[in-house]
Amino acid sequence: MDSSPWVRRTLRAVVVVYLVLLVGWPVSLVAKNAFADGLETFQRAFADPSVLFALQLTAAVAVQVVLLSTVFGVGISLLVVRYDFPGKALLNALLDLPLSVSPIVVGLALVLVYGKNGWFGGALEEAGFRVIFAPPGIVLATAFVCLPLVIREIVPVLTELGTDEELAATSLGASRFQTFRRITLPAIKWAVVYGVVLTLARALGEFGAVKVVSGNFEGRTQTSTLLVEQRYQDFEQGTAYAVAFLLASVSVACIVAVTLLRSDDAAPARRPARPATRPATPSEVDA
Amino acid sequence: MSPTLAERPGRTARERGPAPAAPARRRRRTPNGPYRLTATSGLGLGVALLWFSALALVPLLAVLVETSAGGWPAFVAAVTQPQTAAALTLTVTQALAVTAVNVVMGTLVAWVLVRDRFPGKRLLEVLIDIPFALPTIVAGLVLLALYGPSGPLGIDVANTRAAVFLAFCFVTLPFVVRSVQPVLAELDRDVEEAAASLGATRFTTFRRVVLPALAPAITAGAALSFARAISEYGALVLLSGNLPMRTEVGSVRILSYLENGQPEQAAAVASVLLLVSLLVIATIQLLQRKVARRG
Amino acid sequence: MSIEIRNVRKTFGDFVALDDVSVSVPTGRLTALLGPSGGGKSTLLRVVAGLEVPDSGAIEIEGRDATNLPARRRNVGFVFQHYAAFKHLSVARNVAFGLEIRRTPKAEIAERVDELLRLVHLESFAHRLPSQLSGGQRQRMALARALAIRPSVLLLDEPFGALDAKVRKELRDWLRRLHDEIPVTTVFVTHDQEEALEVADEIVVVNEGRIEQVGTPDDLYDRPANDFVMGFLGPVTRLGGVLVRPHDVHVEVLASVPASDDASSRPGGPVTGVVTRTTRVGFEVRAEVSAGDEVVSVVVTRAEARTLGLAAGVAVRLAPAQGAPTAPAAEPVAAAAPA
């Protein structure tokens, strides 16, 4: 159905205006505000020890969450796709839950269990391990909201892959671990990379859940996003914009990277292939 | 939240899963396990379940337990307390309004991205992903820059209900678009041409042929964007001012209950939000199963 | 005996894939497991390879009990219908995989890979990725990969099933020649009776989880054990309660249909009827004869048809030709005991 030119142009104009007003313009203004005084705002912001601490804390949390999510995500994806066990369908459904739970509810839930008066919190604290109002709580909260990201990337790839290659490796004498390392892992490599990048973006930007569990102590448990809020409300908008710009750049770069990689992935023809290959005829090419 | 990942066809395989009640068939060409659990994989499963429980299941359970501690009257009292009721009403009405906007605009954006060609289309694709990528607090800051007191347009929505609507619109932008886009791209143009050859006008073709095909994707995207809207917090903090009875939303109520040392009331409001999340997940799973059956 | 399968039973849920199957596969021969889809032949092959664990029964490979041996220790070469190519590895690395797992010295691996690639005519493709090969080439690569580990038996699961007709035919001939060159005990699964009859030394007919018959292609074709085997190996028609091949029917033209013909009550005996339809297909003529409650298909050459004057409305007497293989037809459904 090819719409008439004026319908097409109208629709196009509506969409462009909507997106520019909602996203494009506001985002570009933040960039502009951040650079309003040239680099001076940045220099001032990054000379502030609290800012530096917040950035370091955010980075450290993100790294830990990425590691946890990757190990757990790969493991649970393999189990859910390849193995059979009672309760698998339920687990499958529950794995998506963190995606639609409010960050504040996530924070509350963790406080109720790991807080000083929570189910396990008291015992943990007596054992000298503080979770809530301390970095482990921040890691837990961030890991919670990032939980499904790696899994959602790997599971479809693993399902699509099937077991033939793995069984072929087994019949050629490879152990389970050898099969995983030499056959399965290379096949899901890109899915893992996407998952990691998306997790990284999400982990750097988590705000609500972290706000509840961290206590927001400047220089101790204040992450970058919490710092942005506080500085903005304290009328240090320059610092807020500078840090916000930094966070936004990294997150947007992550997403753009995945989008670009993925569209490359979808069009294998554009991938660097070994030269001088005879193009396979359609009948010879199979999915 | 992951709108870009949420509803692509081909990403639904897991949700479909094996149907345990179906008669076991001989496995065909590329079977997907199930392998038998060995000692190692069994241990792995144990560790994974332990981590998942400690991280998500037990805490979410704690919310429900905390809610039920006071019994039904306490729950009702908590959620009907005027300030809370106002916050929940505002959250739900704004979320519904935003979802309606998304159903129309999201479908429209998806349509233009799939069916139209023009320079700069790729840039629009990136714009769609930005709300997903941007830290929510930064999203609030971003909106304030244009629609705040010192915005160049002279429109100031800060501390009004319009701010809530705007923030919801921003963070939920990708859901319907990313859910509809792949379905629309896969849609067989032949069917539309067939409809046209049978004498249908463009509008009739869209309404009777295209829309029904997109309906499950639109619904799934709408469900996700509704769930996201009612649970939003970060994008609102700086923008809406959190004025009691006026611009305060559900998640802010939870936080203030918690900060005032009223975890039971906080849990009650959280349970309401949690219930909606569960309903949304259930809706989407049902839809996917339906779509899968239809092939 | 190279592979000994004893009383193997395998179920998936309440579906019985293999029902107490016992069969011996001789050393150095090319054996086909033939049967309809879903009949259990692939499962049988996978049980032999250790890719499925049987519920009960025993597997012996080369005189060694393999029932509880994991797949990776069976030294079995397995070729999958959809190639199962390791997509991220070059053709050479695919072939080398099993040897690398076995920690074979590098020089030896290189030599063996070269040798095998020459054997499957892929020597100039060594550094390509599987995605750069055609289907037939991928399957030859898969075969080289399976042969690289010097397997005691080679198992092929519908190896040509995913290929188009022409390539399938080529590869089939090539497999036969390859087997004559390297006489490793080979079992391949197929649902194509022509493929089995053409390539195999021996055929095992599998249906509904049971072995129907084991024998050489000639045995099976000429002396089918039952109606299923007979029907599966070629076209059949029902004549006087027995199955016979349509081109094995002796046709005699009558002046008119006898009012009552007691002969037609004899099983396999001559029946009389009227030709209802004739169709010419190339050099043959197919005729449908309505005889009592049976519709018999008959195939004769054009010359015969002309001599007999075979046409619609002509009365004929039909009988199985002298010495033609027949099999008792299964009871008509109506006669079956109520469930």
C-alpha cells in the first residue's frame, strides 16, 4: 500500500516533530548546557572529590553487576534452554519480572529483607556484613534491575542454535566443558556482548532502586545519578549537567554501539568475508 | 527496562517454551535438549536459583508478606489514605493517557520508520533508543532543559501534572515503536495489495488488514509502556516537584512512607504496583502464546 | 558383528520411539535404516551414538559393551542431516576438531586433515568458513570431520535429506564409492526407499519403533516379510485380499463380466472386474479396475495395452503374475475388532 505523497509527507513530518520535541531537542539542550561555559564546568566538576568518588563508585558497581549478570545470565540461559527440571516454566516467567517492577519497589523489597530490621539484615549485620546503606546493597539493587538483560539476549540465540553442533562435538570426543568453550560460547559470543553492553548502560544509570538502598551518603554511598539529583537541587546545576552529560554519553554510546553491531549482524553480507569466494547460489544457501 | 528487546518475534521462543501437557513427540532435526541434569549442571542450577531467590524472589515475597502483616483493613487504609489515593489515581490516569498516546504515536512512528525512506531516518532510530539508554534522572534533567522554567520555548511544565505526563511520555516512547516495528517489517505486503485489488481503500485496508495483524504487538507494547509508566520514579523527581495531592505519584509515596518509617504502608502501595507488573507480564505471555499458535 | 543392539527400548513421555529393538549390523558393510518419518530409525541411530540414552537394553560396538559409555568415548563418527557445521571454524579446523580434542600432534593433524579434504574433494576450500560452502560441500565436510577420528563405526542421520534432488543423487553415488574405498562399518538413516535400495548392502526396515525386516535390497524387494515392507519399498495394489505390485498383475480380457465368479473369493486368486479408467503415462498405461469391493491398479506397457485392447468398460480377469512377490493385505478396517 503506497500512500499518496502528501499523506506520507504529513506522517513523516508529524513523526519527526514529535521525536524532535520529545527527545532530540531536550537532549541537545543538555549537551549545550553542559558546555555553556566551555570546559570550565567540567574542570570544576571533576576536581570535586565527591564527584570523583561518585563516578568511581558507579564504575565499580557497574563492573561488579556486569560480572555477576554475565556469569548468572549465561548459566541460567543454558539451564533454561538445554536442561529440563521441575519448575522450569515458572522460573522462565519469573525471570522477566525485574523488567517491569518499579525501581522503588525493588529498593523497598531489598530493604525489607536485607535492612537492619529485615529478614536477614540483622543477622548479616551481626556477622559484620552490612548490605543496606552500603555498597553491597547498591550492587544488589542494580543487579536486580539488570537481571534479565543478558538472559534475554542469549536465550533466543541458544534456542535458535539447537543442539546439533554440540552433539557433533560430543561425538567427536569433546567433554561438556570443551563443547561449551569451543562450540557454544563462540556461537553465543555476540549475544553475550550485547547483553553485557546493555547491562553496563543500565547499571551506570540506575537511580530509583539505588536511592532507596544506598542512603545517599555523599562520599560513601552516593552514586553518580544520586549526585546529579542532589547537585541539581542544591543549585549546582553546572556540576549536575556535567555529570549527567558524562553518564548520558556513555549510556547512549552503549546503545548506539549495540544497535549498529546488531544491524551489521543482521546483514551478514556486509561482514568482512574472506575474499574470492564463489557466491553460493540460492539453492545452496540454507539458513 | 528493555523495550528494544522486549517484543521482537524470534525473541518469543523462550516464552513459548515446551508445552508440558502436549504429548511427547519424537524430537526432530535441531532439538534443544533437554539434556539430563548432571552433578555439575545440577549444582549450577542450585547456585543460580539461590542467587535469583536471594536477589529477587525473596525480597519481592517480603513485600507481599509485609503487606499482609497488617491484614486486609490495614491494606485498604494504606491505599485509600487521601494522599496515597490521590497519588495512585494520578499515576494510573496519567499512565493510561500516556499509553493511549503511545498506541497512536508509537504505531505511527513505527509505520514511518518501516515504510518511509528519507535522509536522517537512522538518526530517528537512535532518538527512539535514547529514552531507554538515558539514566532516568538525566531524562528528567533533559526534559527540564526544554520544558522547565528557563526553557527556550517559554513553556514551563515543572511542578505541574503536565510534567508527569511528559516524563511518562519520554520514558515509554520506545515500547510500542519497538514492539510494532519488527511485526510491521515482516508483514506481507501482498495481503495489502490483495485487499487493494479487491477494492478496499487505503484506510479500509489499514483498518481491516494491517491493524488486526499489528494488534498483538501494539497491545504488548502498550502493556509494557503502562507498566513502565506506573513504576516510573527517576524521570519525575526533578520535573514534577512531588507536590502532595497534585503531582505526587505512586512510587514517590512508597519512598516517603519508607523514609517516614512506615514500611507496612510502603509495602501496601508497592504491592499494588507489583500486582500490575504481574498482570502485565501475564498479558504479554498470553498474547505471545496466542501469536505463536497462530503461527 | 560390529554393532549389536539388544532389546533396546526408548520412550519420550508416553510416545514409544523404540519398542524392544534387537538388530545386528555387520562389520564393514553399508547398512540403511529405512522407514517412515517418526518410525524410530533416527532414535535408534542416536542411541547407538550415545546421543540418546535408552530406557533399557544394551548396545555393543566392536564387541565392547557401550551401553553406559558416554557419547564422547564411543569413537563413533556421526553425520547430521543439517550438517552441524561449526560455523565459526574454517573447514580445516572443523575437520581437525576431533583430533584437537584428542591432543594429536599438530603435524599429524595437518597431514590427516589434508588427506581427508582430498578424499572429500574440498582441498581448495580448507580456509573457507562453512557459510561459504554449498549444502553438498558442507555435508562432505561433515563426513570428513566424522572420519578424521578414525571411528569404529560411521553413523549418518538422513545425510542427504536437506539437499536438492540432483546433489542428493551425486552425493549418494559418491558415498557408495567412498565406502568401497574406506570400508568402515556405516549405518545411514533414510526414509527414501530408492536411496536405500541403491546404496545399501543391507537394509533394516524400521516402523513404529519395531524392526519389520532385515535383508539385502533384493531380499526385501522380492521377499517382503509383510505388507508394510512391501508397501514401503514400492507401489502396491490390493488384489483378491493380497498385495501385489501393479506391474506384476496378469491381465486377461473377457467377453463379459460373469454374473458370479467363485474364483474371486479365493485369496490371491483371480478376480474379475471392469476397467473404469485408463491413463497413459509415458510408456506405461495405468488402469483402474473395479472388482467387487476392491479397486485394483494395474500397470502394463503401451504395447500390451494395445494388444489387449484395454479401455474403460472392458471386462477383465486379473491375477498376480507367476512368481510375483505378494503379501497378505492387512484386514480391512471394518473387520477390525471394536476398540
